[in-house]
Amino acid sequence: MLVWSVGRQTATLWVRKIHQTGYVDGSYKVDKFRKFENTRGDTHLADVTIRALQKSYGGLQVIHGLDLDIPDGEFVVLVGPSGCGKSTLLRMIAGLEEVSGGDVMIGERRVNNLPPSERDIAMVFQNYALYPHKTVAANMGFALKMRGMDKAAVRAKVEHAAGILGLTPYLDRFPRALSGGQRQRVAMGRAIVRDPQVFLFDEPLSNLDAKLRVQMRTEIKELHQRLKTTTVYVTHDQIEAMTMADKIVVMQGGRIEQVGAPLELYDRPANVFVASFIGSPSMNLIPGEIAQGMVDVGGARLPVPVGAQAEEGQKVIYGIRPEHLQLVEATSPAGLTGVVAVIEPTGSETHVMVRHNGLDLVAAFRNRVTLTPGSAITLAPDAASSHLFDKGTGQRL
Ligand SMILES: Nc1ncnc2c1ncn2[C@@H]1O[C@H](COP(=O)(O)OP(=O)(O)O)[C@@H](O)[C@H]1O
Ligand SMILES: [Mg+2]
């Protein structure tokens, strides 16, 4: 262990030398870093691999045997409702929680039993407590100083990170004199200066107001496009997941429901849970039964969604996103007729809640509609954009 650790430090120092002699900006630096890795033939250094991973607290199991592959350089978002195990999974990757079963690998290394400091990761939390009595520069450089890096080298790293994050004018300020967004950037700066193999974020934007959250999510995405460091990002916010991720991992109850690119999940959700979790307003889910080759949803008979396979008499759930419902004439055969309950203009779209056969359906229209609450309308689903799930298992058909 000691030999390994010393060897690695030497290697790290050598990488830092390369950085100091030749970098112009973040991307160039990373390219240098990668070339260095490649000379060792070690091209997958920052893959994160999770195998049959389990976690129990006492007798309570909260992570139920997860498998997940996070390729080098990818931005992966773990998303799911509160309590589904996102932070627990992230903290096991970080080494802040013990693993109850299975493996966590970073590159070729099984890191289950390595302390966080030896995993070459950097984590940014929701509560990113900065040292109040240290300047921005001192906050950002603290970990490097603790590692024994010399002053000039720390300063160079801090200035470089500050440049990336737009913090250069604030380096001598104290955290109390910064806005929430600037403080969050300092917390990211603290992670960036460490040149980790993997960034881990746990709901880093939750404490910011809505506008700043949108701005920061763009900044983090841009940062990733520049540094290309493998990133695992936790959020309960599906919009954050959709907008930021290369790949989304949807979790529920300590299990993975689906893994895929944002639009894959949106266009082909694997089950009812993912269908209802991804997308806002949510997908309409209408219980029904296959009858004479149609989906009988009680109030109407709808064509079977394109590509779906179901048997006569099978109990199903018919899914249709709000933007895939069209306003049609009341006489239209495959239409859902209901009464307008609420109209919500958002500016770019108008959301209309329609009460149909005891269900509340939501339709979203891009063009302006003149409707009044209490009036009857008919909505026709687009069969090419509708979904079908088995009612018992919830799985896509
Ligand atoms: N230290 C702990 N002791 C007992 N149960 C815990 C502990 N930490 C988390 N849990 C439980 O594990 C589950 C997953 O929690 P967590 O990973 O924090 O969820 P998320 O981050 O998705 O909101 C929850 O049911 C939570 O109550
Ligand atoms: Mg959490």
C-alpha cells in the first residue's frame, strides 16, 4: 500500500510538472494529462464502475444491488425522489460511506476500502460551507496547502481555477462579501484546483434561487465541456437532469429504474415510474384494456401506440404527453372528451387541465387557445407519440 501510494504521488507530481510547463487553459491542460495517461496505455483511468452495490443501515437495506458503468469523461446525473438513495450511492463512490456489498471501481482500482483522500475524487455538496475567516483564494487553495504543495504552485492553481470560474476579481474577498452564486463557484473552485479524476456533486444548486440555479447549471455544463472530467451529479430535479446530463440514471427505492440519454428516457420510458417522473407537466397515464385491437380507456377507444405489443384483454396503462394531445372536433372518433377545469398560460405554452371520465388530463398547446373553464373539448392523442405499459408490472409494452 505504501509503495503504491508513493508511486502514485510521484506520478501525480510529474503530471503537475507537465501542467506547469505547458498549459494555456483548462482544455489544453487536460489534453496533456490525457496524453500522459495514454503513454502508460491506461486509457480508461477515470471510468467509474459499480457492481452489485449494496448498502444497509443496521437491518435496513437502502441500496439493493446496483450495477452502473460511467465511462471516462461522461457527465452522469443520478435523479429520483427524495430518499431513493442518490446521496448514499454518491457517498459510497466518494468513500464517505462504507459499502455493505459489491464493488466500486475507479479506473482499474477497486476502491471499496480506500479512504476518500486516496480515491482522487472531489466532491461539492449542497451545504458547501466555506471557511468564513479565509479569503476566496485561501478557501480554494486550502486542500492543496494541506497536501504540502508549495505556495507559488497553489497560487497558480487557484488563479487558473478562478479564471475558469470568473472569480479572479474576488480572490481577496471573504465569503460574507459574496453572492450565493459566487460562493457556489468558490466551492466548485475548491474541487477544480485538485484536478481530480472524478467530480461528485450532491444537489449543489439546491440553496440557490431559481434564476441563479438555471445560470449555474449552464456554467457547470460548460465547465464539464471544457474539462471533460468524469462527473457524477445528484439532483431530485428532473429538469436539471434533462438539461445537464450526457446520461441519466433514474432511481427509486434504492434501485435503478432506467439509464439513458435524456431524450431516450423522454421518448421511450421503460416503465410507468420513469414516464411520470421525467417531463413537466407529467405524462398523462390512463388505465385501460385491450379490446378488439384498440385500447379501451373507458371514455374512448384509442389506437394501440405504434410499436407496442399487447394481447386482447390485457390490462394496460396508456401514456400520452401533454404536448402530444391535439384539440379536435367533438365528432372525432379517437378523441378524449372532457370539461376544461383550469387554464394555465406560461407564455410559451398554455397548459389546459381537462376532466375526462374521472381523470385529470393535461394538454399543452404551443399556439394560443381561447378556451373557458367549464366548456367541453375533445383531445386526440398522436398514436406515433403515445406509450403503452402493462398495468400489473408497469413495464413498457
Ligand atoms: N445514516 C443513516 N442511517 C439510517 N438510514 C439512512 C442514513 N442515511 C440515509 N438513510 C436512509 O437511506 C435512504 C436513502 O437516503 P439518501 O441516499 O440520503 O436519499 P436521497 O439522497 O436520494 O434523498 C433513505 O431512506 C434514508 O432515510
Ligand atoms: Mg440526498
